[in-house]
Amino acid sequence: MVTTIGTSSDMAKLVENFILLEHDAIAAYETTIERLENAAHKAKVEEFRQDHLRHLSDLTALAGRVGAKVPGEGDMKELLTTGKIKLADMVGGDGAILKAMATNEIDTISAYQHAVDNAAVPAADKDLFQRGLADERRHKDWMDQAAKAA
């Protein structure tokens, strides 16, 4: 799925959309942790969930500075992100679950890349999105490798 998150020229809307994205991601990580069997996989995915909680905290602070709404939960996309995980669990165990999570990371990587490239994002705030992008790339790389090995 192609995402437009990170492309808005309205900084408040951009941040609000990222907060929704992070809530959706956290829900997907929680669903993944519940379904994984391998303890090492669970621990690594929990580490990544903590990254998303940090992203959410950073974005919430930014929302206060730019006057953005702070949604308390995700949106309808959560059904897609968690649904993929549930379906994967039904057909293939840890490898399929991690592969499904890696596909969720594609949209998150795109969103953070859009924000990094977006001229509407002030230079002072670019670092937040660059750190998020680096985290998301690291998450996806690990998930791709772990899914192949599982």
C-alpha cells in the first residue's frame, strides 16, 4: 500500500498523521509479540515496539509545539496492520508473521522518508524524522533476515 503520510505541507496535520501511524504500528507490534513463538524473536520485536513508543513520545512533544491534535489511538489502518499479522499466524508461524510485519515497515519507511524530504518540515525537526527513518530501516532489515531464517 502506498502511503501519503509525511507529504502534507501543513505541519500540524503531518504530525497528527504520524501519531496515528505510530499508534497503528504499536498495535501491530503488540499483536506480533502475542503470536510469536520464539523468545528471541519476541524480545527483539519488543525492543522495536519500544522504539515506536519513543517515536510517539517525540511526536507528541512536537505536536504541542506545532499545535497538532494528539490522537489517543490509531485509525482504521490498524485493522490492516494487525490483520496481516493474524492471517500470517494462521498460515505460517514466526517466519510468516515476521514477513507480514516487514511489509508493514515498508509504509512506515516511506512515511518517514517523505517527512525527511518534505520542505514543509522545519530543519529543526528533520532530525526526529531522520532518526525514525533509521529505526524503521533497521526494523525491516532484521525482520527480513529473521523471517528467512525462521
